Amino acid sequence: MDYESERTRKLGCWDGAAACTPSINEWTTSSPTPDFEPSADYANFLIDIGFGKDCDASARDFWVKTIKENYKGDDGRQRARMAAINLRERDGLLVRLFDVRCPVLWLHGTADAVYSVANAEEEIKLFVNSEDARLVTVPDGQHFLSFSHPEVVDGHLVEFVGKYKDRSA
């Protein structure tokens, strides 16, 4: 819920500025880049932080190809740059959590390379006006938890929605 702050880095979360700034700098240009294609290193960085370093080779190959195709050319470079800037510069939501009244289910993988379980444990406590704010950790779950553990995610979501489905808005 926080931005990429010193507090989150002390809790073992990623350093968004350090991770994104080199690509932002490399992709900042006024010159047309019709032949731009993100590097395999960049694609693998995204895969490593989202799917995990042990991502299945066929899934990795698919995503390297997809990332390169999606972000090719001048338009792709600009979109990739904007996405990286958004990650590096985003604001936090901590001061807004007081106003959340709805139930909250936070599923968090223990192998998340971006945000730590320690951070999730601190931030779930900030939903002070939610009638039910729960953190569920998933052993070996990655940042893209619904990819690494779809059955676990699906089970928790079905249970959560089933519990609250008959409530009026």
C-alpha cells in the first residue's frame, strides 16, 4: 500500500527507483526509435520479479517474446518508459486506508520478490475500519500469485466472495 519508500525497503521490499531508473534513462530520448525492442535482460527482469527466477522455461519463453512484441517500436518504448516511471514515482495509499470499510482479503506470496511478508503484516493492520481485514500468506508464492498458485488464490477468493456475496452495497 506504500510507495517504494525507505520504510518498505527496510522491510525487505524492492528498491523501485534503483530497479527502474536505468531503463527510464536508457529509454528517454526525443529521437524516433522505430527499431526499439526491449532487451531480453529487461524481459527476464520482469519475469523474475513477477513469476520468480525459477519460472518454467516455456512460460519464460512465452513472456520474453510477448514483452518484446508488446513494447516494440517508438510507441512501445514510450509505453514501457511510462510504466517504469509510474512504478518508480507512484504515491502511497497508507493515509487512505483509514477510509476503507469493506472487507479486505490480502493474499501474499512468501517468495514475492517485490514486497515482503513483513511489509504486508504491517500494512494489513492499517485497515482499521474494515470489519474483516485478513492477510493470508501463501508459501513459495510469487509476486504474480495467481500465476504461481492459481488454485490457492481461487479457493480463497471463492470463499471470500461467498462470505460477502449477499451483502448490500
